Amino acid sequence: MINKCPNCGDEMVITSYRCNNCYTEVSGEFEIDKFQRLDDEDKEFIELFLQKRGSIKDVGEEIGISYPTVRNRIDRIVKKLGGKVDKKAGRIDILNMLDNGEISPEKARVLLEELKDE
């Protein structure tokens, strides 16, 4: 589905639907589902995130990016979907990973420093 204008880059609006069987047409201005606003890269990222059962660490390892970069991509997608982002959550996630033994204290320190630099 085309959701950006190929000429100016602005958001496209759906103005008609047609049945391929009986050729009935309905015209108007229709809103698209908020997930259709996401590009293919965002959708693939969400699919991987779900496959990894929400493990930011596993997603990062799979695609070779750092924990803060995964968090930033999640935050960007949340904003595209109209949600709000809480920056404190990243620190809590890192501390939870440390508490669960998923990362070392040194790795936690590095990740917290990276978040601080954002």
C-alpha cells in the first residue's frame, strides 16, 4: 500500500474502494489503519521483536545493533503509531537485565552511559 506521496512525500489519503467482482465503487475519504503508516522496515522489526518475545537483547543480537539502538527504533515506531515514549523505561530495562543476569555489570554501565548520551 502506498502511504506516502511519490511527488512531495506527504501522507496519502484513500478516496475510493472498488469490488473486483461486481465493480461496485465507494468513494469518500477513508482513514488508514495506523499500522499501515509503518514502512516495511518497521514492520519487519516488529515481526522480529514478536518472534524474540520482546527481548530487546535478542533483537539486538539478531540484527547486530546495540541495546540503545533497539530502544530507539522501538521508540520511533511507538511515536509513529501515536504513542508516547518514556525515556526512564530504558534505564529500568537495563537494570532488569542486570538483575536477571542477562548482562554483566560492565555491560550495564556501558548501556546506561549510551542512554545518557542521547
